[in-house]
Amino acid sequence: MGNQDKIQTRKEPITFTGRTRSDAKRKALNYWYMNQTSLALSIREFSARLVLLPDGKSIAFYDSPSA
């Protein structure tokens, strides 16, 4: 048991969808601001895990950094 049970890694990304790319980015940054303590990521680390999806209006956040 121990620490491994407490650490949860999300398999599916969190997706932020907006009317435009800027709107989706605003939603992603708002999510970071509201959850920065539990995420334990700087804005730079958070941004490095964001991926713009092909539709151009959605951004996905992955718990693990992209390779």
C-alpha cells in the first residue's frame, strides 16, 4: 500500500474546449489557477503538458509530460 495508493495518474487527458483557441487557452489557465495547489505544477510545467488538438478549438492537458 503506502504512497503508491495515494498517487493517482489520470489515463485520459482533461480537455478544454472553447469557441476559439484563445477561449480554450483561457479555460485551461483558469483550471490551473483554481487547482494549482493540488496540481503542484508551475504555470510553465502546466503549459508544457498542454496540447492543441487538430480542431483548433480544444486543448488537452496530460498528467505526464509529453515525450
